[in-house]
Amino acid sequence: MAKNQAFMLKSQKMQLQRQLMMQNLMRERQMAMQIARGRDIFMWWGSFYAVSGLGLTLGALKRRNPALFAPMVPLTFILGYQYDLCYGTKIQRMKEEAESVLKNELSLLDLPEGMPTIDAIDSAVAAMKKKD
């Protein structure tokens, strides 16, 4: 009996370890896809910025109106943000800020009405069955 319990405990630990590893691998793949998506969006924003910059520059020179450069200011911020997110250190800074929240401001992460309990879940399931 004791050998069986020890075997079951070891098996459960291995299963939990594998589940944690799988979840982490899936998280890494999802983050890689988000970074790749961000880089793709950056390429589109960069192209839009270049075309807009060229058009606004030519328009400003042709009409002798430097006010036509005004749209370049917000576009520069947008492009800079995207670059920092995709190729800079923004993700690292976000990670550090998240670690700070987890360490110093954990109460911000509390769920309204606290963590769901088994009883609360069972009550919700029973209420849903009554509606059907």
C-alpha cells in the first residue's frame, strides 16, 4: 500500500511538472507570435511613415507651408513606440514593471469578490441548469 501511494505521488508530480512545462512552452510560443506580429505591424507603420513623410515633405516644399509637417509628430511617436516594442527594450521594461506589481502591489490583482470557490462554481452550474 505504501509503495502504491509513493508511486502515485511520484506519478502526480511528474504529470504536474509536464503540465507546467507544456504551459510554459505554449506561453513562449504565444509571446513569440505576438512579437512577430508586432514586427510585422512595425514594417507596415514604417512604410506608411516613409510614404507620408515623403508626401508631406513634397507638399510642404511645393506650397511653402511648414505646417504640413505637423502630422509627422504623432506618426514619429507611434513609429518610435512600435520600434521600441519590437526591437528595443520595451518588453524587458514591461517585464520588470510586472515583476514590481507582483512584488509590491499584489492587491491590484485581486479578483472582485475573491477567488472563486468550488461551492461558487457548483452554484453557478446549478443556476445555469435551472435556466435550461
